[in-house]
Amino acid sequence: MPFKSLGLRAELLQAITEEGYTEPTPVQARAIPLVLAGRDLMAGAQTGTGKTAAFALPILQLLAENRPLGRRPRLRALVLTPTRELAAQVAESFTDYGRHLPLSCGLVFGGVGIGPQIEQLRRGVDVLVATPGRLLDHAGQKTVDLSGVEIFVLDEADRMLDMGFIRDIRRIIRLLPALRRNLLFSATFPDEIRHLANELLRDPERIDIERKQLDAELVEQLVHPVDRDKKRAALSHLIRTRQWRQVLVFSRTKHGANRLADQLTRDGLPAAAIHGNKTQGARTMALSDFKTGRARILVATDLASRGLDIDQLPCVVNYELPQSPEDYVHRIGRTGRAGRDGLAVSLVSIEEYSLLVAIEKLVNHDIPQEIIPEFPPAVPFAIRPKVADAGPPPVRMGRGTVRVNTRRGLPTRRR
Ligand code: AMP
């Protein structure tokens, strides 16, 4: 189905063509006509599905259709996002898609000076993308007027909840006019999101976009069993010998991310770190260093990585497995996007074995294991008591590599 059939105006179709999009993604095909028809929406869609354009395009169209003439812009669409990076990306999307329309998009988030934001809001914007805390600061200082908001978008609602923004969100909703359209996007729908949706949405349409086909086809997943204290050396070794040119490495803690980035840099592998304790300037710089190839390695925490749109990422490394198996799926979703092949490598120490089992249960298959010959673990998983009754011991295949199937201790072939 072409974009044309969704009822979008010429200026938007032109911008879409310039972006290089040829047809709408599933969430766009479903959401755009509904939003144009004025419906409230509850959409289950993750980052990477094209969800931003699914709300940005129809919102731009609705705003362009009845823009008050000859006056300074009035804030009519508000988008809340959980993180600064996502806010910046969403605002950039509005600006890109709206480039042939006389509409402006503002951006406010914390961690940077408030002065330029006040100036921008004073000049007027049609759309505002914001993180909750800073938006409330502006509301408290009366530097933003939310009384004209006609369309309200809650993006990545589940993450907002995880990050403890629920009270801020409720406070913001109370500042909005009662008569408005509401769009809620979330990757998952725990009870709290359902409650919020019940309060927020008026007779909503429900859209569910299946989880991306992360497994098997798009992303090759591999576990390297390795001792905890050998992980850093093993990672440097892998980056060098496998010649990965751009690697996103996940670390569980902010402190760990910093330390790892420093150590890798000292190893002669320039690395930048991105996490919540960094100033906005430092985060933007780290991301741009990574995107432009100045830093070959970006070490990130889960929260900081959410919503980062980094194209053509060939390789993601889990330096530590995440506590929640869902985060594993989010992490490996950074690679193999838009139909490209990707590789997701996890360095797993024996202490993390139970996390690995939980992940394999969620993705519903065993993840192949490969011992790095230079870094054999003191206790390989396959000979743990848990799988002692599971058949033959691991075998050596090619170049001294041992591959074993996690649960059954059987040799497996790489897909
Ligand atoms: P999102 O899920 O909004 O973060 O979008 C993920 C990526 O898909 C972004 O890089 C978009 O530029 C890209 N994208 C969005 N819509 C389309 C489309 N219809 N065709 C191709 N790429 C798209």
C-alpha cells in the first residue's frame, strides 16, 4: 500500500519521499487513518516499528488543516517521551516530516539550560515534544501554556512508568483541556498502563503490532561463556579479532559503563559512554561520535539506550546480561533493524546463568554458545550439574571452537 492512499497531503508525501520511505510500516498503515479520523488510540508498538511517523504524520496534517492564519504559532500538540534522547529524535522527526509545512516543533527536556527553551516557547511552537519533569518546570514558571492542546501523545508509556513518571504524567494531564485527542504508545501493557489508558483515552481504537521478528531471521545471537574477571580482555579481543567496526555495548550500571569505556579506550579501542548521569551535552557528543565513527564503541546503560535510533548497527554486545529478559529483547533490537542482519553477542559468566535461562525462555529458543578459545571459562555451563544427564560432552569444531547447546549439552551448528 502506498503512502498516498492514507490520505496525507502533498507536502507530507513529498517529505516522506525525501526520507526515502516507499511504503508505510504496519503501525503507520493502521494508525494514520485512525488519527486523521479523530480517534483516540492505544497502540502496542516498539521503537523501530516506525511508530514516530505513525503519530507525527497525521498530527502534522491535522495541524496544517486548520492553522490559525497570520498569528504566532499556538501550542496545539504535545508529545511526552521518557528520555531526552527520544524527545530529541521525535522532535527531529516532526521537523523533518513537516519541513514543507509552515509549522514549528519545540523541544524541552531537563539537564540543559532553561533559558533558550523559554525563549523558544515565547516565540511560539505548534508542536512541543517534552520530557515530563522539565515540562512541569515550565508549567510552574508559566513559561508554557497548555490550554490550547488539542492532541496529546504519550510515547513509550511503559518506560515512563518504569522511570517513575506516573505522577508527573497525571499532573500534566490535569493541565490539559478536557476536550482533546489522546494517543498512547507502549511496547507492553501492564495493569498500570491499562488503568492509565482507561483514564486517558476516550473510546480508543486498539492497535497491536507484533513484536519485531528479532529472533532467528534477523539477529544472530551468540553467548560466549566467560569468567567475570576476564570479560574486559575478552571484549577487547573480540572487537579486534572479529574486526567489528561499530559496536554498542550494554553495561548494567552507569559506573560500569564509564569504567569499561575508559578501559577500552586505554586498550586502544576508542569508546564513549552514554548514561543518565552524563550531562546532555556529553550524551549528545557521545552519540554523535559513535554515529560518525569517531568512537567505534558506545557503552550504554539500558535506560540511556532506549529509543536511540542508530542505523545499520552490525553488532550489539551484552557485557552483562540485563536483570529483566525483556531488556534483552530491547537491547538486541538495536541491531538487525529494517531487515538488515545483525549480531547480538552476550558475554555471560557463570553467575549470570539463571538470567540466561530466563532470556532463553522468553525468546523461546536456546541461544548457541561458543567458548572463546583464548578465554575459556573456569566452569563451562555445559558441564554444570543441571545438564549432567543431558548427553555427550561438548565437542570441538573448527578452529578449536566449542559449541554447545545450552539446555541439552548437545553440539549445535551456527545458523
Ligand atoms: P521509530 O520506530 O519511530 O523509532 O522508527 C524507526 C526507524 O524507521 C527510523 O529510522 C525511521 O526513520 C524509519 N522509518 C519510519 N517509517 C519508515 C517507513 N515507512 N519506511 C522506512 N523506514 C521508516
